[in-house]
Amino acid sequence: MHAEEGKMTESLKMNMLLEALPKESATDPTGKRLAKLITSISNKKAPVNTFARIWILGSLQAKVTAGYFAYWLRSRFVDADKKQRLKSAAHLNAALQLFGAMGYLRGAVMKVGQMLANLPEVVPEEFAEVLSALHFEAPPMHFSMVREVFLDEFGCEPEEVFAHFDRQAFAAASLGQVHRARLHSGEEVAVKIQYPGIARTIKADLRNLRLLLQPMCLTKDWQDTLTKLADIERMLLMETDYEQEARFGKEARTLFTDADRIAVPRVYDDYSTKRVLTTEYLRGCHLNELLVTEPSQSERDLFTHLLTVATFRVFYRQHWLPADPHPGNFIFMDDGRLGLIDFGCTLVLTDEEWLFSNEPIQAVFDRDEPRLDRAIAKACLFDNPQEMTTDHLDTVRRGFLWFMEPWVKEGVFDFGDREFFLRGIDNIMEMTRKRYTRSVPMTIWSNRFTLGGRAFCYKLKGRCEFRKIYKQESASPGSSQTSLMPQTEES
Amino acid sequence: MRISEQSKQENRDRILEKAAELFTIKGFEDCTTRDIALASGLATGTLFNYFPSKETLAMTMVSEALGQGREDFQRRRTGEEDLSEELFLIITSGLRRLRPLRPFLGPVLERSLSPFPRKNICPEGEAARLEHLAAVQEVIGRHGFADAPDYVAMTIYWSLYLGILAFWTNDPSPNQEDTRALIDYSLQVFVQVISGAGSDRGEAHAR
């Protein structure tokens, strides 16, 4: 009886999986072959050659994600000759197996799977959820594990380092967890601790994944994908370097005054190492907790304003892209200030990247369409717009103009506008579907930054005078350049 | 000539100290009892009065380190740990004390703690094993497992423990942090076996 029930659920699951998977009209119209491949792979027990492997991606949502991943990869070599196709298929299998074992992607993969299973009727709320889940997770550490990390990093126990140390973590951080503590001098602090060895596991996995995907390289676009994967690896590994994060945090702290109502917690160097980061504790809550309290519109607007000021400030003064707009990185403080607590994933733009990223923005302000098209072509790795198809150019241009909407609109901009957010998502989906994904690596960072920020403000249903803030921040003393606004508009 | 208890103790300590130095420099296998006697300023015959073999000498160090580790464990445990966390603490406290000996420990542990049937059982090794298992049984008892764990459970535990030791002696990661994760997961497996409980697959964390 039990066995039959088990079978029933299995076949039910299989049907759901079949429903949710993409179909290749020519070779696999029912999607059965693909479903079989994914099921056989994700049911295999992953060899536990590193500890993080105990979390395998066995869930239905993970299978759906893996299915899309496989579909997308396979579509790249459908037209290849038989020999190449077989070789690529073998590599695809190995890549999927590895993917199935990357347990620290669990949360992200499940959220992506949920979204994909609901295609094409994805609602903006779902998309916003997915964006907020795109980060690595580490298994929780019990207190005895934390103590071992402390003995290695400081040579003594947490209770000796601090006057008080909470045994229980109060928040999960990417790749680690955060504990509250009090210094001997009385200050309340947040202590972020990294899970031992997880950075090396991720590094090794991503390198292996790249090696497996390499021989499947058939087109120029594919090479671009691999380049991007390397950049994603770089971005995510930045989050494991707490010393660098501390440096960014300290620099960011100098950018804001009390009047700004933006708080960056103080870093306590004596209590920080490569794997432990101790900062001032900011009293407040995260986005979801704030939303439960049904904040007033003016509260929502205030925080949207502060968030915009903060990101423009670091962008124009430091040329930084804070590429991880994860909701956990923002604290809605009890005293009405906005706390920025994580600088782990900050891209410092080179002068060249800085000019490059400002070029299309300037073109939009100048209403110089040929110049905008040239900038877009360059960003998409074409020599000039004529090399692109009309549809390709139009689609990317539409996306960029969507990005610029808040910049050009006078007065209050409403980021909670569903129609606005939906248009952005539709554009991304269209670009992915049509495989208009080739671009300079920096766009991964800027897209994550923009989409993450927009998703955050959409959830918050906040409004602000975006253009006015832009003008102020880009023109303020200390910014490396004056406003990009054309003179005529200023006058 | 009769020598005092005090100088006996001093000789013993000196032998252990010199042996540890030599094992670290030359490796356990390439170091002879003659080398150790020479470095300790004793005749080889005299050395045997203290330690009947090189193996016993090394395992005495191991046994003493593990004993200190157990003392550390008693001092460090707060009483709030659950079973797997407490077992984690006892193992890591021991490994921390063993750390100075790590460079030469691989062959020592392999010889003296091997679970395979042997002609010559190292008495020091056997004592270390029994003491460790007794401490583990006490921890298990404290967490409400009334019956003494049977041979299956203790064999599983000992296999996991030896696997951890073997991995640790060879672990190239900084501060052997990969071993720490291995211990954590090994203990989750062990606790599941003896309690029959389902696994926490990280749901609590993956919100």
C-alpha cells in the first residue's frame, strides 16, 4: 500500500515535471527524453567528496531548473554534427550532475524552479522573490563549530573575545551566519562568521563546471557565456573575502553624514579576520519584516529615497556598483535611518568601464539616438549597430530605455507601479528567449544591481524623486564628474 | 644505581619531548629508538625501561594529548549542546591537542589504532581507544540513551572516528577546516543511526 502511494506520488511528480519542462519541437516534442535525463541525474546520490555535498538538489523545483539549464545548453549544439553532439551530450550530463551536487545553490535553484514551473504566467512578485534569493547558502553552524573557528582565528573562545556572545545566530549571511555580541567596552556588535572551507568548495565547483562546459563551445555567443561564468565566479568569491568587505565598508562610512540618514556600520578591526567580520549592530528590521507592519506610504517613500541616495552616492563618488542588492543587506532602522550592512560584492569600475557605462546614459539625456545605438552595439560586443538585426537592437534599446525611465521623468517616480516593473521583466525574458544575451561582462553586475534594486523597491511599493536625486548626487562635491544633464535642460 | 622518582619523571618527559622533535623532523618511520636515546642522552637499553617500543612512545603522546583534550572538553562543554554538537566538541577538543603531533601522526595511528585483527596489539593504542569510547558512551548516556550503545553503533562510531583521524592527518586545508566539516557531517550520520531520526536537510536554513 505504502509502496503504491509512493509510486503514485512519483508518477504525479513526473507528470508535473513533464508539464513544466521546455519542449524541443524537432527532437523531443513531448519533453520526455529531457525529463528522463533530469530525473536520472537528480536521483543519483552525489558522491560526498566535499562536505557541502550533503545538500543535494533533489527537489522537484531543482529538477525543473536543471531541465531548463539542460534545454538551454542542448539547444546550443542541436545543429552540430553527430560526433560533436555526442561529445557535447556527455559533457552536458557531467555538468548537470555537478550542478545537482552544488547544494549551496539550493535556495536560489528552488526559487528559480518555482518561477520556471509557472511560465509563461510569471507574476512580478515571483520575479522579485527570485532576485532576492540569488545568493549562496551555507549549512548552519552550531555553537561548537563557531568556537573552533574562533580558536583558529583569535586563539581564544568567543566568550573571551567578547563580553557577551549569543550562542544562536540571528541571521543567515551568504556563506555564513551572523551572531549578536557585546564588546568589553559595551558596544553592541554583529559578528559574521564564515562556514569553514565553503569558499574553496565553490571555487572548485565553478572551475569544474567551466571545464565541463568548455568543449561544448560552438559559437561566439557560447564563448561569451563562459567568459561571463568566470565573472560570476569572481563576483561570488568576493563575498568570501571579509577583509576586503571591511575595507569597502570603512570607505563607504565616510560618504554619509548624520543628515543623510544613511548608516554604514562601523567595522571593528581588532575583532575581524578573513573569516570573521565584526561590525556595529544596527537596530532595525529587514524588508519582509517591515512589510508585515504595513508601513505608511510616506515611510515607504522615505526608504526608497534613502536607498536611491545611497546607491547614487557610492556610484558617483566611488564609481562602485554594489552588485548584491539582496534584501538582507538593508536594515530599516528603528530611528528611520536606512542601514547598509554588506559591501561584500562591490565592483569598482575602472575608468574605462566608468566612461563606457555613462555613454548610453548621456546619449539618452541628449536624445541622440545614433549615439545610443552605437553604445548599445558596443555593449553587445558588435562593432556597430548595422551588424545587429533590427529586432535585436530594438529589444536591447527598449530594455535600456526602461532602465532610464526613472532618470528622465520629472517629479515623483513610482517604483511600485506593477506595469512598469512587468515591462522590465518582459524585456529580460524576451532577451533570454531570443538569446540576445551576448554582452560585456560588466552587464552582469549592472543588471544584478539594477534589477535587484528595482525588485526591492517594487516590493517596498516606494516612490522617490529619482531624477532630482540623480542631479544632486552626480553634481555634488566629491563626485568625479558633473551632471550628465545637457546644458539646455539645466537652464 | 637507583634513581629517584623525580629524575625518572624527568627522563620520561625528556624522551617524549625529543621523540616528538625527531618524529617531526625525520618522520615516524625513518626515526629509530637509537636516535631518540641519543638525543635524550640515554643508552638505548635505558630507553626501553621507559618505553618498550617506538610505537608505544608515540601512542603515549597521543594518549596524553587525547586525555588533555577530554579535560578541555569537560571544561568547555556548557550543557546546552545537543548530542551531535557535544560529540563534535569532544572530537575537536582532542584534535586541537593532537595538532602539534600531526606532522608524524599518520603512520602512528594507522599502526596502533587499526581495527583489523593484529598479532601485536599496542596496549597504549588500545587504552586510548577504550578511554575515548568510554567518554563517548558517557556523552551518549547523558543525552538519554539508557542502554549502552551496542557493538554496531560503537563500531560505526569508531569507523567514522578513524576516518576523521585519517582525513585530518592528511588535510591540506587551512587549520584543517575541511576536517571540521567532515566531523560535523559524520556526526549527523552517526546520530541519525543511533536515534533513528530523520535528517535535517538544511530546511531550517534554506528559508
